[in-house]
Amino acid sequence: MKLASRLPTLAKSGTATPIEAIAAERHIEVQRQPLRVDAVLKETASGYVATINSESPLVRQRFSLAHEIGHVELFGATGLAQALRHISGEVISRTNEAREVEHLCDAFAAELLMPLKEWRSVLFKDGLSLPLLKALSERYKVSFDAASNRVMETAVRKCAIVLWECDWRGDAFKGGHAMRVWANIGLPVGSLGEYEIAPRSFRAIEGLRSGEGVTSIPSRIYLRCGEEEVDYYGEWMMYRGNPTRLVSLMIAERAGFALIRQGNRSVKERAERR
Ligand SMILES: [Zn+2]
């Protein structure tokens, strides 16, 4: 994206983008206070004030600020009044145009915080895995959601990432329902609430809990949606060390092993070495 490439004079590759410094360079003063929305941008005599919701997680605050920088940059680059319409006191109209501006500023924020070229090359070199996704979200200081979105946009891998809400009785796994899905492959047609972890996956998941120091477990992932059950190569990981929140990575293998293999750390190879 051209807009974001105008900016990263301050950003070092492979690290979290210094979003506050970039805002300062753009004459955007940053304030924080509890808000009902993610952020509010106001024009001042000398530039802008971006007020960020202090009750949001820090990674979300960073994304919100990057989004607001996007509005300022879009206005600077195009002179489009629409780019700043929602800061001039007008009620945001739910027009296609307003939505388009919002999407553009989200895309800008994603590129500013997670440069596509860098992410693509890391994912291509190391091979997508859940521990890598976690490491990337920590290194770049972005949320797991934002990182998962970005992985889909890199198109390095045909895959799906699912966040599950799970039930346990003691050490026995009792099942899970999908809370979020990111996918660039076809999954069974159904609503989010219909996706369940099929019982054939339960034992692998129980291993994740008992395995000391194990952060992820390569496994076949069995997903059920109504009557239909599908399975993929993939791996399981606890989300923020919380066993009631699991993440699964599912990799398409239509083209066989060649498609799964990537770099020297493929999920399949690691599965076989265990
Ligand atoms: Zn906006």
C-alpha cells in the first residue's frame, strides 16, 4: 500500500512499529481516556488530537491509533473531505463511502503495524505455525486477531485458524465451540455456532494440557458442523495459557505433502518426529 510506504521512516523492520513517534511526526497529539468507542480524532489549530480508549487492551490501542493516522494520511494524500468527515462533528453516515474509508484506514493500520512484505517473508521462510503466530503478534505488538487476519492476507498458506471456547471436566476434554474463524480455505457451510470440535480430536487436546512445557501439539484436527465432519493437518495451542480457550491451525492439503511442506519446519515433519 502506497500510503503506508510513505511512513515507515521511523520503523525498523522486524520490530514493533513506533506508532506514537509516527503520530507525533504527523502532528497528532495522543491522549488516553475511557471512551465508548475505540478512538476519536479531532482537528486542532496545530494538527490533530487522537483520543484513544484507555480501557482497551494495549494492542488494540495501537491499532486504533494506527487507524486514526490512516485518516490523517488519507486526507493528506487525497484532500478528500470524506477522509476526515467523522471528525468534523458530523454523524457518521452508514453510507458505502463511509464504510470504504473505514476499511481503507483499517488496511492502512494493518500495513503500518504488520508490513505485508516482512510477514510474507517470515511466514514463507519459517512456515506458518501457531507458536510463530504468537511470536509475531508479540514481536509486532498486535492482537492475535489482527495477526490472524494478516496471515490470511499474506496468502502464503491455504489454511484456517479457529479460536474455540472449550469445556473440561477435570483433565477430561468435553468439547468446544468456535468463537472466531479466519480462513482462506473452504470450510463446511454453516454458522459459527455450528462448528464443534469432533470427539476424535479430544485425546490430542488432553495431551496439550498434560504435556509439560508443550506449547502446541501437531495433530489432525477434526471439525464437525451439523452432520458433516471434516479433518485437516494442523496443530492445537492454548490461547494465552487458558485451557478453556484453544486455537487450532488447519492446513489444506489438497495438493498432498508438497503443499504442506514449507521451509524445514513443516507441521507434518514435526508431527512425525514426535
Ligand atoms: Zn475511522
